Amino acid sequence: MKLAVVFGLIASVLEVAPLGHEHARQVARTQPEKFAAIEGLYASQNGAPVVLFAYPLTKPPELKASLEIPGVLSWLAFGDPNAPIKGINEFAADDIPPLWLTFVSFHNMVILGMYFILIMFVATWKVYRGTLWGNTKLLKTLLWSIPLPLLACQLGWIAAEVGRQPWIVYHLLRTSDATSITVSAGEILFSIILFGLIYLFLGSLYVFLLVKKVQHGPEPENAKEVFAS
Ligand code: HEM
């Protein structure tokens, strides 16, 4: 646990800065439509805000009940709190991605990223103070948090893939023009089912081995001496 929580803290901080931040800067530079959609920037602005919470509506494109910090998005993306950022209103209607899903998946990934830093910081602090083992609530929270990084990865992937629609090759080839003339829908369905079964098998094996290991529990403290004698 000592190793795990310290590693968890370092990894969660690195995931947000520099990794997540660099990802966002790259998207701002190369895929402005996706950037506007994930950040919920529906009208162009100088000093664009970071949206902490909102409910996105597609028609008309707008955010409801939003909680924003002015200037922070411009600063994060271009290092200048007054930098102009293009909003969804600058792009043709058939060039923009689905707004609800990109916004919601991206923001929930970021929320999870923040949660990982918080929980790992608290756990590292408790390990340092030697009080982690008595804290059943925190131990249970850590246990139930195990699947969350996988969820964050899926959300990130949804934000990246849905956010680049309607393009399969950005600004060169539309997804609607990229259907194969040689591979049939039935063949694709067959591949998906086959891959699904393989991953279901691997996933079940992973959970089975994990549960077996956990049920077995750690070696007793004096295992080394018992083994040596
Ligand atoms: C503040 C926190 C975070 C920020 C700012 C951030 C930023 C981003 C951005 C902008 C993208 C889209 C990249 C693109 O379309 O090219 C992305 C994708 C992704 N993110 Fe995050 N992220 C954060 C936290 C996390 C966390 C905690 C995880 C997982 C533990 C994660 C995993 C992913 C994955 C797997 C993708 C998809 C990459 C791909 O398919 O190319 N992110 N992230």
C-alpha cells in the first residue's frame, strides 16, 4: 500500500500536468472544432473561461447552469489569459461534432483526474501519519476506486473519437465517405463480436485471478523465517 499510494499520487499528478494539459494544448492548436466542443465554448471569446460545471444543450448550442472561471481556458490553451478562442459558432453546422457527448465525456474525465489527485493525496498523507489502516472508510473508498481509471480512459477515448466527428481523417475525409466497398456490414459485426468475446474472456480472467489473489491474502509477517527454517 505504501508503494501503491505514493505511485498513485505521482501518476495522478502527472496525468493532469503535464500530460492532460499538453493533450488539451495540442487539440486547441490542431482541432479547434473539437476543442470548442469539449470545453463547451459555443461562442468565440477573448479571455475564454474554463467551464467547471454545466449542462450542454445542442439546439441552440448553449450551456445551462454553468459555473465558469473567466480567462483560464485562454491561459491554459495559449499561455495568455486574453487570447481569442474560436467557438462553435465559427464553424459550419455540418463540420461540428455532437456537442453533448463530447462535453460530458471530457468533463467527467477531468473530474475523475482531479478526484484521483485528491484521494491519493489523502491516502499518502494517512500512510505518512501511520493512520491509513484504522481508516476503514478510506480503505473502502480506495477499493471501490479501482475501476475508475479505466472509466476515465473510456471517457477520454469517447471525447477524442466523438470530438473528431464528422471527420475520419481531419478535414480530409468524412466518416460518411469512409465506408468500405469490399468489407460487408456482416463481416464487421462478426469481427466486433469476436473481439468482444476475446476481451470478455481476458476481462473475466483478470477479475478471477485478482479475486483469487485477494482471497489468498498477504503472506504472514514471519513467512520468510518459516520458509528459511
Ligand atoms: C485534468 C485532467 C485531464 C485533462 C486536461 C485531459 C485532457 C485530454 C484531452 C484534451 C483529450 C483529447 C485528446 C485528443 O482528442 O487528441 C484526452 C483524451 C484522453 N484522456 Fe484525458 N485528460 C485528463 C485526465 C485523464 C485521466 C485521469 C485519464 C485516465 C486515467 C485520461 C485518459 C485519456 C485517454 C485514454 C484519452 C484518449 C486518447 C486517445 O484516444 O487518443 N485523461 N484527455
